[in-house]
Amino acid sequence: RDLFIVYLKEMKKYKYGYINRDGDVQIPIIFDEAKNFSEGLAGVKLNGKWGYIDEEGNVKIGFNFDEVNEFKNGLALVRMEDKCFYIDDAGQKRFVRTLFRNAKEGINNLGHHIGKSLDGKLKLKAKLN
């Protein structure tokens, strides 16, 4: 089923939820931020932390994360404090086979840019939102 993010402005803040194709509210407009559904789950932020809900609005992975990404091939990259790792759709930590692949995907998925410094060493620059 197709769900679309909708928001309302409350005072100086926005609240997010989801509507269906008919424009009916499917998931209440209560979240601080919301991401699109992928593989049946969507990242939503509530009280400063991110978690995941299903298409019925049920919390499937608790609000424990500082940053989340969409699920791809059964995994989502998340950040908890200064640690980045992948989780499966049950919220269990999963490890990617190689450090290079993990580091490269982690950097790309969290919105960082890779640049080269003048001496040719790899340098990371955080992207400001």
C-alpha cells in the first residue's frame, strides 16, 4: 500500500505522519520527523530519537537511534551516539563482511562526502544539513 508523508505546523514546530492515496490519515501526525517507507518500515523521530514503524503505525524497532536510514536488502545503517552499524528488520545488529565496504557505505549513507587532500590521503568532510 502506498503511504505519503504529511505534516502539520504546531506553533513553531512541525509534526509528521502518513496519509493514504485517498488523503485519509493512515498513521497519526505525531512524529518530530519522518522518512519514506522502504521494505515495509519507515524511520520516524519522536522525542529526539529515531525508531522504525510498519505501515500500520506499529513501532517495530524502538526509539534508540540518533540517525537512521532506509532499509536496503534487509539492512539499515543507523547511528547511536558515535557508533554506526547496520540493523536488520528486527532491530538486531548485523555486520557487513568487509571493513572497506562497511566504511564506504556508512559514509555514503550518512551523507558524508569523501574528498582528497593535497597530499593524496583520504580526508572526510561532514556535510552540513
